[in-house]
Amino acid sequence: MRELVPYQSSGGRRNNVQIGVGRSLWGGTPPSPIPERVLDGIPGFLAWLALLLCIASAIAFPRGLLLIAGVLGFYSALRFFFAGIANGMGLRQIRQWERTNWYQRYLDERNQDTIPWEAVHHLILIPNYKEPLPILRKTLENLARQFNASTQMTIVLAMEGGEVNCAAKAEQLIREYHHAFANFYYTVHPTGLPGEIRGKSSNEAWAARWAKRKLVDELGYNIDHMVISTMDADTMWHPKYFEALTYLFAIRPDRHIRFWQSPIRYHGNIWDISPVMRLVNAYSTALELAYLAAPWWSAMPISSYSLSLRLMDSSGYWDADVIAEDWHMYIKAFFASNAELILDPIFLPFLATATTGDTWWEAVKNRYQQTLRHAWGSKEVGYIIAKILEHPEIDFRPAMRLLFRVAHDILLAGAGWVIITAGSQLPLLLYPNIMPSVGAILSDPVENFVFFLFTLSFALVITMGIVFWVQDVIVRPPRKAPLTLQEAFWTLISFPLLPVLTLIFVALPVMQAQTRLLIGISLQYRVARKL
């Protein structure tokens, strides 16, 4: 460990600056009674089994297969419909939260179990690798404008040792922004540590353990009064996020069994990406807000989130051999908290930057690779099963609810997509006479019930795509330039293309990830280009 000269702020307050390097401090995940390879392969196995069954059923039971595919397709379309309703509920919640004076609410509601407002301290981790200085400066400026940042916020730039001159970059940023925060440190995550996968999770684990030792063990901060927030390097928090988080953490007596998650909006560079990609991002934005706002769904953390440092420490921090770290950390904390973990929404959206490229094709590839990386979270189905087997003392019911929640989305995007796609197309290829005319479908929907379901599902998906787009347009930042005819054309054509876009940017990368997990081919972490 190397000590740097402390910086002096303009207000005379000392800002400590250090870097942390050293040996790995974490061990692997406890062994499961079932081999990890078997558990990892469950989603991929079910997806390919679904394909084989679809092929056999298309030959032997074509009408039965069409019915199954139609019902599953209609269920997926209904999820879009309810997501539109929940998204509207979430937008209303956001307007209410933005009008709230959180400090005044704290004063009105505090009691004997409340932590003093000024005692709450925020530890912010910014994992990054080869991020351009303009992005990191923009991120730090956003954090510097947060409530009480200069007295209640510690920043840790989590640098990667594999980036040349990463320490020099961090020291330059510290010189520019040290005065804005209570403390500003950086860590350097060494490369090539045994049992690690290079990526956000291993970097976070390294930085968080170092920060805990520095702040709690050395400087004497109270771990029970600390909130740790992790973020992407381009996350733009809502101006009131940390004010609301301070209130929620201080006022909740069960603060150490909670995650806090804000809705994500891919608006950081909304006017710099293709209009077609804007619809894809609007669709993703709507679903994430819907999960947070709908009482009939359970939300999971994504990208940038917060939890108490006590919970993080008792859970054993992030695992260093994980790529999709947000769901994994939540699941790990769920079992560490004896299945009592709660995710609370903070309806103050943060802005994220969508993937880009020098050409349209490069942007498509980058977006595909980003989804492929996220789809590595398919491992979490097996991880939950392993945790259930390892902890028979934990209440089975909440554990199974968590398994159902995670498996539902993962299997629907894998095996479910196979059934909808192959189940709707193979029977028609083998028996084209089964397909009635459009007029017959509309004139007698009962007789042609299956095909009416497909038609209704397609119409519902397109309609909700328009709804998601309108809901997204309402809250987008101001345009940089007037709308052009070319932009308007691609915007209009993106709506009927939504099923195809979903295939390219959701289903195919999910299938690739699940297949690689099934046959044991690892994934290398790649940073998606966003400038």
C-alpha cells in the first residue's frame, strides 16, 4: 500500500488520498452438492430441449404446438400491456418523489430508532476500465452536486491494473475534484489474481474491501451508519437521489436488510444514437421502471444501486468470479440475511449512456455484446438452487419465490423464446395449409383461435412499443437539433420492427450466453463503447 500526500481543501478540511493494492482477500463460493457446471447449464439445457421438442411436435402434433406457442406468445404480450400500466404508475411516482423535501420529511418522522442525518455516510464506488476522462469528469461533477457531498460522501475510483497509467488518471481526477467530497481515494485492482474473472464484480470486491478497512478499521467510521453505492462509470444520479437515500437509510430500523434501486433511463446520449436503437432502449427503460412500480412484480437491482456497508460486509462482498454482478450480489445478500432481504425503489431515475459505434453495424454489435454480458446472469438460476441446498435452515417459501422470479425471466427469454419462435413457424413450414387467410382469422376468431392469438399478440406488442416510446419521449432531455425526415422515417419503421429488434438484441444473445454456459465456454468481459 502506498500513501500519497493528503490534499488540503479550500475550506481547510483535510481530504485523505490513498491507493490500495495487495493480495486477494476473498475465497470462492462454498461448494454445492451439485457441480457448478450442471447448475450453470440448466437454462441452456431447457432451451435446447425446447427446440428438440418443438421439432418433434411440429411433425407429430402441429396444432398442439401452435396452441402452446400461441398461449405463451399471448402471455408475453400481456406482460408488455401490464408493463405499460406499471410504467405509467412509476412516472407518477417519480413526479411525487421529485417534489418531496426529504430532509424536512426526515425531521417530521424521526424517532428513537433513527440515525442522525449528519451521521449517515455514503461510500461511492466507481469501477472503471479505460473510461475516457470526459466521462469520469461528468460523473464526478454529478456526484459533487449531490446533497452534502462535501461532508457525507467518500468517492473511491476503482481502477483496473490492466489499464496503462490508470493511477495517473486517478490522481489527476483527485487533484481536480478532491475539494468536493469528504474523502477521495482510488484503488488499483491487480490483474491475474487466481479464481477471478476480470470485470466489474471483481473490481468492486477489491475496492469495497479496501474502503472498509480504510474508513472503518483505520479512520473509525461507524459501519452501521454507512451506505455503499456502486455505479457504472457513466451513471448520472438524480440530483435528489442521495438526499432521499439518506432519509430512507436513517429512518428505516431494518436498514441493514435492504437494497435501494432507482429506475434507469438510457438518456445520457439519447440524441447521439440511431432512432431504431432509441426504441430498444425505451423498451428496456419501461420494463425496468415497471418492475419497480408494479405491486404484482418483484424488482431486482440493475447497474447502479445501494445497500448498507454492514449488509455488504456480512454477505462477503461481491464475488470475483462473476460477470453479471447486480443480481448475483442481491441473491448472495438474500441468503446472508436469512431470506429477509427487501428491495426498496427510489423513484428518482438515473441516466445511463447507451452503447454506440462509429457505424450503425458497430453500434448493433456493441449493443448485442452488452446484452450477451447481461445474459450471463442466466447462471443465477443454478446459483439460487445451490444456495437453497446449502441452507436448508432458511425458509423455503421466500427462497422459492426468488427462484421463480429469476428463473421466470431467464427461461422466458431462452426456452420461452424458442417455443414461441420455433413453435409458431415450424408447423407452418411443414404444413402450410394449416395457415388460414387473414380474412378468415378476423371473421371467425373462435374457429381460428390460435391464429387469432398470434395476431392479437403481435398487435399488442406493436401497440405497447408505441406506448413505451411515447412514455419515453415525455421524459427525454431537450433535443440537440430539429427532427429530420430521415430520423422520422427510421423512428416510424422501428415500431413494426420491434419483434425483430427484440430477437436481435434480447433473444439471440440470451441463447448464445445460455448455450455457452451449457457447454462450458467462458465469456470475456468487454467494456461497451458509449462515446
